[in-house]
Amino acid sequence: MARPKGPSDRRAAIVAAATRLFAEDGYDGVSLRQIAREAGVDAALVHHYFDGKDDLFAASVALPIDPEALLADIDEQAPAERGRFVARVIVRLWEGPQRHALAAFFRSTISSTSRSRLLAHVVRRRILTRIADGLPGDDDERELRASMAASQVVGFMIARYVVRLEPLASLPSEDAERLLAPAIQRHLTEPLPRR
């Protein structure tokens, strides 16, 4: 493999190598040194362009938004208020200027098995753990609650913004947010059905 020449070539080579390795071996199965080797660059260069493995992982999935910024205030929300908070964030995000980029990202991700796997890992590590913190139950229950809430959010995003299912697609954003919030909240804090 030829060594990348300029800064944009080196960064692109690192992201391309990371995307391949993460898709093949998963997040935990890949080291930054492996990525550097695969990209044909010095390991220090990976740290020059990226703040760490999570940052590089997010770049390899090409998230159109920063999950940390999106959920910056979630720690201040009581568990009983998280459904409303998440619904507000989701609706405002999709109603904003990034709507088309989000739709394109969503379509390209769900049509690719490797990108879907990468996205699932990012969502689990960087979003669901933040939402689940402080919820009722043990670690397994909190993870289940957060993933059920995520299924509600993903279904909502697909129906309203990607497929544009009516009448949901035409509802005013305030109404859509009001309808989504209790559905998310139910998964986060209401008693789970017994096995």
C-alpha cells in the first residue's frame, strides 16, 4: 500500500482503514496501532487527527451530529423527565437544518450491513449509556430499557422523516414531540413485563 501524501490523504486513509477494520472485527477487536498500520501511517498521526478511538469510530461511521453535544444536558434530567428530553432533542434535530443530511445518513446506513453494525455500536456506547444512567434496575435492565426506547425513536424517525408516513409526517412538530415523549418514557421507567 502506498503511503498517503498530504494531510487530507492521511486523514482519509486513517478513516478508510478504521472503517474496514471496525466493520470486520468490531470496535473492541481493533486497536489504534492496527488502524495506523493498515493506513500506512505512524500511530502518532492517528492521535494527531483524532481524540481517541471513539472519535475515530464516529468519523468512520460519519455521524452527521455529535452525540455528546446532542445529549449534553441529559445528566440534569431526572429519569421521569428523560422521555420528554429525548423526544424534544430528536424532533428539534430532525426539524433543523441537518434534516436532509440525517435522512441521507440514515438511508445509507440501513442499506449497509457493516455500517449498520458500526452505528449500533456507536449508539450503544455513546448514546444509550448516557440515556440509561440512573434508570431503574440493574445494568442489564437499564440497557434493555434504553434499547427499547431507542427502538421507539428509530421507528419514529423512519416513519416521520424517512418514509414520511401520514398523518405522522404532517403533524406539527410540537404535536409529534408530545406523542413521542410518553412512548419513550414508558420504556425508560415503567415496570417491565414479567418473564
